[in-house]
Amino acid sequence: MEKIVLASGNAGKLKEFSQLFSGWQIAVLPQSEFVQEEAEETGLSFIENALIKARHASRASGLPALADDSGLAVDALGGAPGIYSARYAGAGASDADNNCKLLEALEGIPADRRGASFHCALAFVRTPEDPVPLVCTARWSGRILEHAAGDQGFGYDPLFFVESENMTSAQLPREVKNRLSHRAQAVKKFEQLWREQMLGE
């Protein structure tokens, strides 16, 4: 079975990726098995940061590595929090801290101007210096509610309203979220690239 390292220490992401890869002949190992230090995310886009993290994990483990960089872009805030989604309220901020800051930033903004989208960039490298990484991106559109709803998921999920399902991401059944989410869409694209380029299908 192929082994790859997932370049993340985020428990929520690790859980989601384990579910999304459950049908593959791939053993997904957490980066923490090889290194505790996280990569310094110095990029200015989700793609740049995903590549930085993937190369860091591959260098530490000696194995191929997959990294995800994702976040929320809110139209009324000029795309913020964007690449700073996980630390929107400051270094070490909790999900509750970030959600609180987002609600404060959107205070007084009407529902029709609270459009937002989750973005995910996936980067896979065979080696730390891989010159032709596999990269794919995906977007999931919705809007930000004035109050949190639901207790599933993590991050901004309780505030992210999915119009097609008439509920927040945090209220979606797991199997539905694993079909619709930005991360699920990106993994689906990655699987196609993987099969074409790695397996020659």
C-alpha cells in the first residue's frame, strides 16, 4: 500500500482527509509522526502555502507528501480572512475566537451582501524538490449567517450557510459534506490527476 504524509496538524482536517481517502489504496500518515514543527506559511496564496507545507512534510519524512491550504473568503471583507483564516483573531486563536471576529467584522451587513466561499488548494510532491507537483483547487460558495448553527465540522462551518441544502456546513450530514465541500471537490480532482499521472490510467 502506498504511503503518503498529510502535512497538517489540524485534527479536523486529518479526520476529514481520512474519511475522504478511505476507499483508496493509500495509507495517510500524519506529519506529526515525523516532525512536530509546522512549516512557516510565507506564501500569499493558498497554492503557495500548500506547496510550502507539502515540501516541508516530504523533507521531514522522506515520503511523498500531500498538503492542503484552505480558508474562507468573504466578499464584503475584500476576500478576508483568506489565507489567514486559521489565525484571523491572532496567533493561537480558537475557532470560537475567529468566528466571533468574523461576526463583528460583518455586523450590520445585510444577508444579501454576506456572500462567502471556502477555498481549498491541494499540493502533492513526490520529493521535497519535486519540480512538477500535482496541484488542484476548488471553491464552495455560500454566505455567512448572523448566528452560528450546528455542531459538526470545525472552523467557520457553523456560520457558513449552504443555500442548496438550506443549512450550515456544521449541520450537514457527514456524507453530504464529504460530497459538497471545497476539500471534497479538491480531493476528487486530485484523485483524477493521481490516476492519470501516477497510475497511468
